[in-house]
Amino acid sequence: MAAHLREKYRADEKGEKYLSYYYAEFYDHQRQPRRKRISLQTRDKVGARQKFAQLERSYMAGLFDPWKDVLRKEGMTVKEAVDLFLKDRKQGRSAGTVASYRDPLRPLEKMLSPTFPLYAVETRHITAFMKKRDLAAASKKSYLDRFRIFFTWCEGQGLIKDNPMPPRVRGKQSRAHVLPEFLTEEQFEAIIRAAKADAVLKHLKHGNEPLIQMLRFAVGTGLRRGELCSLRWSAVDLKTGMLTVKNTEDFQTKSGRERSVPLVGGALTVVQQLQEARTNEGDGYVFSGTFGGQVNGNYLGKRFRYYRRKVGLPENINLHSLRHTFASWSVMRGMDLYRLKEIMGHADMKTTLVYAHLRPDTLRQEMLRCFGKDYVDPQVEAQTLRTKLKEKEAECEVLRRERDRLRDALGGKVEEGTSLYLVQEAGLIRPSSRLL
């Protein structure tokens, strides 16, 4: 394939040539026709070069086909831009991640109409869309974040000149110092108690145990919702106490990489209980739905939110918060961030670093571990001396009591410096006793 920037000339009434417009010429000997010309609709050389470079990048990325796609004079529509954007998002990302972009963009596209030009989108359109949607605070933030990424991508591709996002959300929001919401142990157990109480009230056959097992497993492993619902028995090894989050025909991990997660504590107990209750040795799902098969992730999220409201927790707490809870508890109990990154399956260490401030003593402890032999921490040394002093005082107190007992037994005739060996001969103390 070859691509070139060309000039189109016309002749006026006097026969003199003038520049009419620039166009991009694509050549591929395997296509029919072999050459395809795309008008860039401009006589400005700088603008033509920019448009040509954008078309060439889109063609190389598989987002634009000169033989099939047509550039409209009025510009690309919102629908066409969304289609290209989602096609770009599919590369190296899971279906769930692509859906997180599609779900906000498709309703916006529908509100604006299929033929609405992309360049005509303004801030007021975004504001009007958000006002019509009855969204929780966390969902509003997610929608605006996806719109920001979409319009920034359009701007980078040269599809628009002006970003319609409100200035306060246009820039990338820094998450380096924003800790995701997580539950305390008391709050998590309150949700479990609410689920059990609801089962008694509604006379549920299984006492809500399948839901409770999934929640305990989620908070004990940090698995994402899709990973939890797609987990199969072939990925669980009870002999080694490990599970593998792997890619399958019907499931793709978020980062595309597989990882191993240790099974300990409550998570291991849940798997052991489910293993004992298994009636089919096939490679089925570890957690199955009411009628068998895979658990519906949306239903699981709704049930969690239902019990979350029952115990009065904030609206921004959702099922994914259990993943943040696992990470937060792990850091607070001493896990180092690198191992947490591997367990969580984060593609970038920056994502894991949001939990770093849960252990403010981490840097100090690491310095002591590395240089503790060469440097004595005054605080640690002082505490060590205090402990040794208390031990000596306790030892002296025992000896004083032993001396007083011996004086009473001998009628107070034991003099300072008298060998306890002599007293031992009298059968009053053990041979291991020390001198007075």
C-alpha cells in the first residue's frame, strides 16, 4: 500500500491553471480499482498535510478504508465517530471495558440523532444529556470520564478542532491521591448479616448462601465481577491453594494477561465448601446461577446494592468496591505493593500506588530492612532498652523475695556475702540459686 498527497489543478476561462484542492491518493495492487482518491476539501497546504496525515494514520490502524468509507463534506457524524472509536477501543481490551465506553456513548448518539455532525457537538449538548439521565454520583463521574476520553481521542485524530467537554472535566483527572471507596470489616459483615436476615424473612431455600459465598470470595481474592462470574473449576487447584485467572473462549481478562491468585482464609473455605457440594466433575462454573450456568453479573451487582442500602452505606459503594476492599485490607496488613499489583492484575504500577498511603510507615520500614545493620533507629533502641530494664527489675524482684524467704527460714541470721551453697546444704534452696 502507498499513500501520497496530491494537488488538483483546474483551468480558468483564459486557460490558466490554478490550484483547486488537495487530495489523498491511495494505491493497493490487490484492490479494485488499484488507486483511490479522497478529496481533502481544502486548498490550504498546511491543512491538507494535517488531514492527509490523519487519514494515513487511520488507514494504517484499520479505522478507515478509502475504498469503502466516504468523507462527508459536512464532516463525520457522531455515530460514525463513535463506531470508529469503539473499533479502536477493541484492540487489546476486554469486552467489559469496551462496553463501559459503549453504554454512555450510544445514548448520547441517539439523543443527538444519527446524522448529527461531530463538529457541531457543544458543551450544552453534554450538559443537557447529563440532566436527562437519573444517575448516581459515581455513574455521572464515569459517564463524564468516558466522554472526555472519546472527545480527546476525536481531537487527537483531527476529527474536531474544539473539545466540547466542560473545562472542569476536560483535563485528565489525576487519581494518584484518590483512594477508591472500600469497606471496613464491620461494614462488610453488616452486609452479610443483612443478606442472612433477608433470607430468613423471605424463607429463601438456600438462605442466601450462594450470594454470601460469592461476596466472601470476592473480598478474599480481589477478583473483578467478570472474573468472578466466569471462574471455572479447571482454574482452581486446591492442592497448591491457587487459582488462575485465565482467558477463555467466552471471557477475556481486562489486561489480556493471565495471573495467579492465592486461595487463603475465607476464600479457601468457600471453595472447599463448594467442592464438597459438587455433584458434577465437569469443568463447570465455580459459582453457578439459580438455574445452572453462569451467574448474571448485573443481577449480582443489584443484589449487593440492595443490601448495601439496607445497612445505610454510601451510594458510591458497589460490588467493585469489594476489589478495592481486598487491596486496602492487604496493604494495611503488610502486603507490599509489588505483590499486590501481581495479585490484582494491574497493568500499570500507578494503579496500585493509590493504596500506598494506607501504610504511612512503609518507607521507614523498608529503609530499616535495607540498612538496619548499619543504622540503629533511636526509637527502636530506646524501646529495646526499656524492655531489658523491665526484665532486670523483674529478675531482681525475684531474688529479693528469695533472700527474704531465706532470712525468715534461718531466723534472720543470713549475712551479706554468705554463700547460698551453705544454705543449700540446709535443704532450703535449689542448687541453681545464685549468691546473695
